[in-house]
Amino acid sequence: MNPDNYLYLSAILFSLGALGVLIRRNAIVVFMCIELMLNAANLAFVTFSRMHGKLDGQIIAFFTMVVAAAEVVVGLAIIITVFRTRRSASVDDANLLKY
Amino acid sequence: MSAPALAVIAAPVTSTGGGETFLFWVGAIVSVLGALGLIFSKKAVHSALFLCSVMICLALFYMAQGAIFLGVVQIVVYTGAIMMLFLFVLMLIGVDAAESLTENIRGQRWAAVLVAVLFGAVLLGVFAHAQLGPFAGTDAANAAAGGNVQSLAHLLFAKYYWAFEVSSAVLITSALGAMVLTHRERTTERKSQRELAGERFKRYEKDPSTIVTPLPSPGVYAQHNSVDTPALLPDGMPSELSVNATLRSRGEPRDIRPLPVPLPREAAGARAPGDAAADDDSDAHLEVEA
């Protein structure tokens, strides 16, 4: 097997994550799809790190994880706050700024 | 490690070994199916479990590619901590919050599928046409400082020192942000137990059916002792009051079948004849007289 296949897999997973972000309405599931996209990017980083024989790609994957953790914490806090005021976790219901 | 062995390991990789090939194909199928399950499962908890399976597959890929530490961190941080946070929030805001299926923008779903397919095709095309060199492999880089963790530490605390410091600021800011966002200010003073009791007796003045004593606790039996189990009154009837009002409104409380209580006659018969005389039952008196 050619190690390039890891890159193809990461492209497929990233597209699936993007598809989920576009079609799901539940804010938490949308968040999970974003996590899937970040993970797919991490897989590409690790594969490129192996291609170049350097560990910098793995370090970048670590920083992606740090940023993902911070993003999840704040994002879930925002979802909880929206749920408290609007009684809904649907991304369609948060439309106060529209009018 | 001797120099020739290192040279063999550090040779460019154009094809992986049989074990890694097998791992890749199994993991690729599982992770793509997991990603599809994440998108298309109706319940958010199922989505979370599918995402967990994808993340574990990715951790195996990292380990197979020489990123041992990253693979472990992936399992500990992502599957362990972040997914737990997701499940925690899911439980907090209600797992059965139904998702609306009406489309606010007509044809948005099919447009989304089209966009995702095209985007994936573009990404795959770019990777297929790129001049990807032979894979150098991470073994030499890992062995440079005595191991994967040591080599990563040399990079992280020297070359990427500043980014490492900044990431700590990011984490502290996000922790503070979560606390500020979820904090709720009390608008009214919390009522003390004394005030609550006073209010209850004031209600009792107007409506004598108000219960002023503490409510009976749920039943504790050998078979079950959950809070939806009603306690039994002295006459064997289940007490409605002993079950929480929310549980009562949601459905009938758990059915209680009391153990068969022996009838007075059987109880008297089982005892010694001398004891039966103490019974004030008329039958027992008859027996003694006879």
C-alpha cells in the first residue's frame, strides 16, 4: 500500500465533516463534525510529517488539539447559554440577529 | 543503534508492510463508516459514539505512522476528555431534543451534498496530481533524541517554545470564557428553610389539604429501591405521594407486587397452640374452647 492513501483518507473524512456541518441542524452534532474535520487535518499533518521525515507535523497536530480543546470548551458553553435562553439547540432557532 | 541498521530504517518508504496495509484498510473502512454514521444517525448520542470510533481509528493510524505519543494523546484527550465533554453537554440539554427536518432554505440539503462531493473531489484530485515524494519515514527523526517523546520534547521546548507558551494562554482564556458564559447571576434572594416552612403553613390556613409534613420517601424493597418505586401504605396500597411529581406525570410509577401476607388463620395455624390463645380472633377463641 502506498502511504499516500492516508492523505486520500484524510481528504474523504474532511469532506464528510464538511457535509455534516452543512446538513445537520443540531448545534452539538455540527460541533462534532467540526471535530471530525480537525481530526482529518491532523491525519494529513502526521502523514506529511512521515513523508518529510521530520516531527514538525506532529507538533502542529498537537497545537491543533490544543486549539480544538479550547474551541470545544467555549463552543459548548455558548451552546448551553443559547439553550438556556431559547430552549433549543438547533442552529436554525438562533435567528435573533436576522430581524 | 548501529549505523547500518539506522540506514535501513531511514530508507524512503514507498510501500508499507503487510501489517500496516491491513490496519489501514480495516481502519479506513471503519472510520469512513463511522463518519457517515456521525452525519446520518438521528440521535446525537449515537453520533458521539460514531465519532469516538473514528478517533480511535485515527489514533491507530498515528501510531502506525510512528507518532506513538500523538496516538496516545489522541485517545486520552480526544476520546477521553473532549468526547466526554460532548456527552456531558448532550445530557445537560436533553438527549431527546428532536431535530427539525424542515428546510429553511429550499434545496439546501442537496446543494450541501453537491458542494461536499465537489470539495472532496478537488481535494482528492490535488493529492493525486501533487508531486508527492517518497516517504522518508519518521524512524530516523524519532531515533535522533532517543525516542518519539524525547524528539518531540526537543522540538516543542526549543523551536516551538513560543507557540507552546501562547497555547497555555489560549487554554486559560477558554477556561475563563466557559466559566463566564455559563455563569448565572441570581436575581432573587434564595429562600431560607424557615421562610419556606412559613409559606407552607400560610397555604395550609387557606387550604387544609396542603401537606405540611415532609413527603414520604420512596419504597425500599429487596427487588428494587429506585426513586420511581412507591412506598406501601399500611393497607398495602402504593402511596402516590412517595414518588416524585415529575416521575408521576411522566408515566405510572413502577408496579409493586407485595409479597403475599399470610391470612390471620394461616398465621395462627403456623404458630404454637399456646400462642393462638393470645389472638383476639374469634376463630382462635373457638379453637381453644373446643
